[in-house]
Amino acid sequence: MKHLIKTTALGILLAGTVMAEGHRVAAPEGARAYIVSPADGATVSNPVTIVFGLEGMGIAPAGTEVENTGHHHLLINTDPSTLDLEYSLPATDQIVHFGGGQTQVTKELPAGTHTLQLLLGDWSHVPHDPPVMSDTITITVN
């Protein structure tokens, strides 16, 4: 009986994951993400504080399915056209997840020039349709 319960629970968990993959939640018209600071073209020192902005939607932690909400993902030196937006975003050093609903981060970045961009994900880390994405900014870390 215990084996049946564990197998059923695992099946439900996997089914939920499969249902989330390949399904994009609609974004409200006019929703936009933006980087409040640092400014595009800024030269900054470590640690770098990056403040996130969002208009036309709310923030909710990952796993919380509420209409017109999402959570931020910070793309560092990543071209979003290389991502498959139909599926959950991978968590890497270049795609940083803020599934707790955070709206800023203080982060060490290597010296040099970096591009930063925000991409909102739904409750399951899948970008909205259309994607709610900030403009790309470029900063220099000295």
C-alpha cells in the first residue's frame, strides 16, 4: 500500500510538471518589466545591486498560481532568442531565478562589461505569452 501511495504521488507530481511545460500563460496587455538600477551604460563596483521593476502585473513566488502575476529571472550575458520560451527557464549562472518574489539582488559580477535583462516567469518558471521582458542594459564592473 505504501508503494502504491508513493507511486501515485510521484505520478501526480510528474503530471503537474508535464502540464506546466509547453503551456504559456497570457500576459496582460501593456505589462512590462524594467531594470530600475543600475542605469544603462553605468560603471559600477562589486557587489552590484540590481533593482527590478514591473508594470501591469504583480509579483508572486514560484509555485503560486495567481492570474496576472509572475516572478523575475535575471538574464546575465544571455540573448533571450537562444531560449526556448515554451518551457521552464533553466537555472544557471546566466539565468538567475527569483522564485521567492524578490525584486532586487546584490551580486558579485566579474570585472568587465555585462548585459542584464529581466524576463518574467509564471508560477512554473515559463515565460508569459507574449514575454514580459525588460530592455537589455549594459554595465561595466570595475
